[in-house]
Amino acid sequence: MRFVLLHSPLLGPLTWQAVAEDLRARGAQAEAPAWRPLTQVEGSFYRSLATALAQSVDGAGSTPVTLVAHSGAGALVPALAAALSSPVAATILVDAILPHPGMSWFDTAPPAMRQELTLASQGGELPSWDGWWPPGALERLVPDPRLRAALIDELDPLPLAFFEETAPLGELQGAGAYLQLSGAYEDQAQAARARGWRARRLQLNHLSPLTAPREVAASIYALGQDLAEPARG
């Protein structure tokens, strides 16, 4: 199996690095490439992000890939799949939003969050992701101060235009599965089950790919094997 681990565009590639190491130790191929920083994108965010990352993924080989998307990366999967030359065998969403073709991120967000973020924007920029949390919340999610500092070091202010851009039309390719880590993504997990996807629930938190990589990697590996069964049959 070849896993391509996609971090949220609001975060950095550190999210997946320990999970990738664990998956490789299990005998799988695993890559944790980085999206182009949103502040460096010109033109369409979805198209530019997908095109740049596809070059990295395709450059690493033509083996069919299982795309594993965390958080906001779920919305980018259809655009990336369309840009790849490598075939997409399956998609696993990990505490992630489902794709929302024809809608913007703001269209899918709760009205209160949309209003709060819009009011927080200055000069077309939103605060970096760590600034979205109430005091003490990030410390509870990532108790290790060194790990938390490394996470924050990858963050930048975010362009408001990314959240306002309408996602292009396109659907997920191949089989699908959902790994839920936190209660905040219950609706997304239920929607995935309604599509007939395999689903698992770990009693962890949204940043567990960073803080509990062994548990997350084990579930991703197991889901990857499950998704590969029809192909073997």
C-alpha cells in the first residue's frame, strides 16, 4: 500500500510525519508532502494547491495511492485526484470535512464561526490557526510544549480569500473510509457512513495524528487493508 498523507492547509506537514514513520515501519509506503503555503498561492487556491502537490506525488512514483486527508484537506482531495497522474485507489478522511464542490468553506461553516472569523480578519487575512482557539485549548490538545511549539512554528496568517473561494466540481475517486477522532466531526462521520463508507472511531482528539501517531497509523493501515480487499478479490 502507498499512503499519501495530506495535512490541513491551515496547518503544516508536521501533523503527519510520525504517522508516516509508523506506516513505513509496518511495511507500507507513506509520504507526508506539504501543500504550498496559502500565502504563496496566486489565482485559484484549489487548482494551484492541487497542481503543485500532484507534481510531488507523481514524482515519487506511479504506484496507486490511498489519499489520507486530515481536517480541511478533505475538501482538496477531488482537485488533487484530478491533477494526479498516479491512480487513486482509495481515500481515507481523518477527522476531516467532506468535499463540498460548488460551495466555499464559509458556506459549510456554522454561521457563528463564519461571522467570528470574518470580524477577526484584517487586511484580507485571518489569524493563524492557533489563534482560533480559546485560551488553554491548544495546550490540552498538545500537552508537550516542544511539540506544540513545533506545530505553531509552521503556522502563518491565512488569506480570507481561501475560505471564500468556491470549490471546483469533482468527486472522490475509488473506495472511501472515515476515521473519526473527535466529537466535533460526528456529522461528517455520519455523512460518510450514509455514503456506505467504512468508518472507525477512536476516542482521541483532532490533533491525534501528532500526539498519538501509533494509534492513528494502526487504524489507517487497517482501513487501507479493508479498502484493498475488493481489489484483491
